[in-house]
Amino acid sequence: MMAMPSAEYREAPTEQLANRPPFRRLRGYAFDPSLSLRLETAAINHAVFEIPWEGKLSPGPRGEYVEVLDYDPASGCWYEPVDLNAVNLLAQDGLAPSEGNPQFHQQMVYAVAMNTITHFERALGRQVLWSPRYDADAPSGEQETFVRTLRIYPHALRAANAYYSPQKKALLFGYFQGQTGTVFGCLSQDIVAHETTHAVLDGMHRRYVEDNHPDTLACHEAFADLVALFQHFTFPEVLKHQIARTRGDLETQSLLGELAQQFGEATGRYGALRNAIGETGADGRWKLLEPNPALLKHATEAHERGSILVAAMFSAFLAIYKVRTKGIIALASAGSGILPQGALHPNLVEALANEATRTAQHFLGMSIRALDYCPPFDITYGDYLRALITADYDMVANDKHGYRVALIESFRRWGITPQGLKTLSEEQLRWPYARLEYEHSDVGGGSHWNALALLAVELKDLVSKSLYLQDRKEVFMTLRQARAAAHDYLKRIFENSETQQRDNFMTVTGLNMNLNAGLTGLRYRASGLPSFEVHSVLPTLRVTPDGQIMKQLIISMTQRLRDMPIDPEDVSQGTFNFRGGSTLIFDMEGELPTLRYAITRPINDSARLAAIQAYKQGRLMQGTSLRETYFGNGSLQTKEPFCMLHREY
């Protein structure tokens, strides 16, 4: 029997919920404290975050998703936790922004983290779950345990660093002495959103921290930057101010395309930490970035390579913004397209801001939804482009504004093209529909059946139940039960040698299910069936712009070849796990679910294995010595991949 929700997180009776506020208003910095010290931006830098109301929020703050623990190890000091339910704070939208008040620091990280989580849940159509803790010594099926809250440490270290720790399930923010005072990473809206995104993405795709390809960690960094950038467009006053200043031309230098201004300047850069559309040179002049396909071939560092994906996405966003505002500009300029001199009329600024917000929200939702259409490991930029196109097509088949065309054009100009495609048309880029072969047999419990199709039927009741649960631990336990049920079902099917489903299943999923196949590094059960993992089972419930409800089930299955040598001729260089498997996307409409897509990485792909070995050998020979100085060549690098990656950001 399913356990009841804990009293701490159990919802109030319906009559009490009816009187619950729709959201909690909390003040914070729209960017970071440095902009409050500039006359031009001081008025817009104080924003109010409207986040979902948590009635059980306790001091810290500690809620359903995050808990703030404010301990400063360098000074051995615990700061008193803020109580956001205090009457005086509720009456004034929380504490006023302050660099010197640790309790405001706690409020700031909570507000930004919850704001980011809310954007994910709206786009994904389900609750956010953190990556579980893993105990290899626990019984099979119980090795992963639920993590309710992500811990946030606003003053975790005295260093120009901030990072997400998969090992601690925590965000750790540093602070350091800059030229004009102490710089706190926890007070930068961009940095907090960036690190929260790392944590959410790790909860969705835990294998994306495995450095097997130049794009893998770069995708992590780029995606976290994109979420932070597009969230700039959710602050109305900031957006109107910047549109008025740039006269509606967002290709000129503005705060909207920059990340972490204070952090970048304090660490010796000429401007913001990163910029999506331009850069400031040593001469202090800002210039627009020009697409250069050659950059991708030579960019190896994760942030450098990630900036290319960010530039491609933001360029597509700017192109659509121009299309959507073309009519407004034409009306305001009497058809000339050239706005008159002087300040823009407030109504014109508001109209342009509304279009920028709609466009940014669409790109943010598209970017997040695409994660469900990606392989469960070894993601590449080409995979992400195909996922973007496919996910958006499923959501909005009629691309009347040209979002997908803009993406394809921008990615091509930056040299990002998927391997194996003859053209970059939308039809070619969309993942192909999966093909299932049915057989007539009584093995699967019916005369006309397919193992994968029947698998979705077997899980339908469990995954449907999870969509109606409120307590996130119940959701986790139900989905873990669904994974176990899926594994047991497939094991029963393929331990029976009479079925003809094996070949089709292996083609679709990329797994090797041959009894006693003899594949090096693959483990086998006593029955001779190769071991495999049902990595995740995730139901989604999304509403399209035309009001249709999309019910999908996403199942990831993987296998691994253990202890594969990085250099086959020198085993002392180390080993790694080589993975195969796929992401399966089912449409759950009707009585019989259908498999729509299978995004597959075959376990027997020798060319991919050789490519990973060559990449890892290259990493050993060139720029990894600094990383090894801090992590060694072993487990620490695996457990804390973002710590060294974000050193001095």
C-alpha cells in the first residue's frame, strides 16, 4: 500500500486551499547588486518574484523543493534563517534587497531557485524531481532513494566560484573580495538560475555529466545559460527599460543578452561574465558576434563551446523577435521601418516588450521540452537541434511564425549540423517515427502483439496515477515501481527463447538482448540474459496552444559495457563505462499506446566506442592536467564534475 504523505507536506483541506494565495511575492535583484549603484539602472534592478505559494514554508527558507542552509565554513558562522511567513515580511514582499543582510541572501536564492523550477514544471508538464541518492549495497530496486529538497548554501566558500554538487545534492555559492567590495555569487540572479538549472537537468539526465564527447558538458553549461538569459524577459520593467534604451533593437548591447555583470567585472573581464550576442574587447568597445562555423571545430573548453550553442539559440530568438515586431515598427514609422528620432512612445515600448516576452517564453519552453526528446547519455549539439525541432513540431505543428526555420538557419550559420543527414530541412531533422513489428503468438499474452507496445499498456495505470499525486515522494516511489515493473516484464519476455520480438526490440532500443551474447564488458544473469536498466519512466501532460492535451510516456533504457579501456594498448590510462540504449516516447492516447520516437545509441556501435576512446585519450594528452591537479584521475572528478568546471566561473 502506498505510504501517506508526511504531515509536514500534506495539503490542507479543500476549503482552506480555496483561500490560499496564488503566489508569494519576494523582492530581489533583477540582475545583481552592481546595477543598483548605477543611476541608469538602479530603478529597474529591484524586481519582485512571484513564486508558487508554499503554506508549509519553514524558516531557512525550507519548502517542498529547496532548503537554504546558511553556514559559512570560513568563519564558522551560522546565520539566523529568515522566516518568510513573518507578518512584517509578508506585508512588504519580503526583505528589501541588501548586500549586507545574510537573511536577504537566503530570500534571494530561494526566490530565484523557485522561479526557475516553476518554468521547468510549466514546460515539462510534470513535477521536478532531484537526482536520487544511490546506494549500491541496497537490495535491487531500492538502490535509489528519494531526495526531497535541494540544499542551497549562500555562503559556502570564499572563492570566485559557484557550483552544483551532484554528490551533496546542493548548490554552493562563493563570495570574494572584488575591486569595489565583496562580491556574492548568491546575489546574482543569473548565477542562481544557472546553478539551479544544472540541478534540474541532472535530475532529468544524470548521465549528462559523463565527459565522453566535446558537446556533453558544454550542453550542460549552454542550457543553464539559456534558461538564465530567457528569464531576463520575465521582468517587465527591465524589459521596457532596455527596449526603450536600444530603441527596440536587441542586437545592440543590452543587459538582456548579458550574464553576471558584477561577477565578470570583479574577476578581471571587460564586461559581463558571458554575452550571448556580443563581446567587449580590450579597447573597451562592444561588437556584435558574427556567426563563424570554424569556431566549433576548435572550441574544446565547456564554457567556450557552450557559448556557441547559446549564440545560435539567441540569434534565432532575435530573428523571430524581428519578424514579430516588423508590423509594429512599420506602423510606428509610417511604413519606412525607421523609427523617428527621440524617445519611443510608451505604448510602442510596451508593444515591443510584449512581443519580446512572448518570443522568449516560447524559446524557453521549447528549450526545456526538447530535453525529453534527447538520448539518455552522450548528447551532442546535433541531437539537441533535432530534439528542438521535433518537440516544437509535436507541440505546434503549424509553425506560422517560423520558429523552427529560424533555429535551423541559425544553427547552420554557426556550424552546428547533425551527423548523417543529407539536408537540414525540418522533415529531415525531426526524429523519424519508430517502426514496430508485430507477431502472432501467445507468448506476450495475445495473438497480435509487440513487446514495447504491450510494455506501455502494462505501465499505463501506474504512470497515470503518478500524474494525479501531489506528494513528490509518492510520485518518485510510483515511478520507481513502474521502472521495476517494466524491467520485470521485459526480463520475462526475453528469457523466453520462443519469442520473435528480440531482433525488432534490439533494433528499436539499441540494447543487446541475445542470450549469452559474449559481448565484452556486458554482464549476464543466471538465465543468460544480458543485464539492462530501465533508467527512467516519466509521464507528461502538456496542453498545446490550440487547447489539445498531449499525454506522453517517456522511457529510457540503457546497457553498459564495464571497464572499457581508454587506450586498448595501455590499460594503465584508465577505464570507463560505454553505454547503449534509447529514449522511447509513447503517445498514450486511446486504449493502445503507440511508440512515436526511439532516439537510439546502439550498444554494439564500435565506431562510437572508438570515438569516445579517441576523445578521452586526447583529453589525457592535452588540457586535463589542471583538472587532475584538483581531482586526480579518479572518482572525485566523477562525483563533482561542476566544481572544477566552474572554478573562477
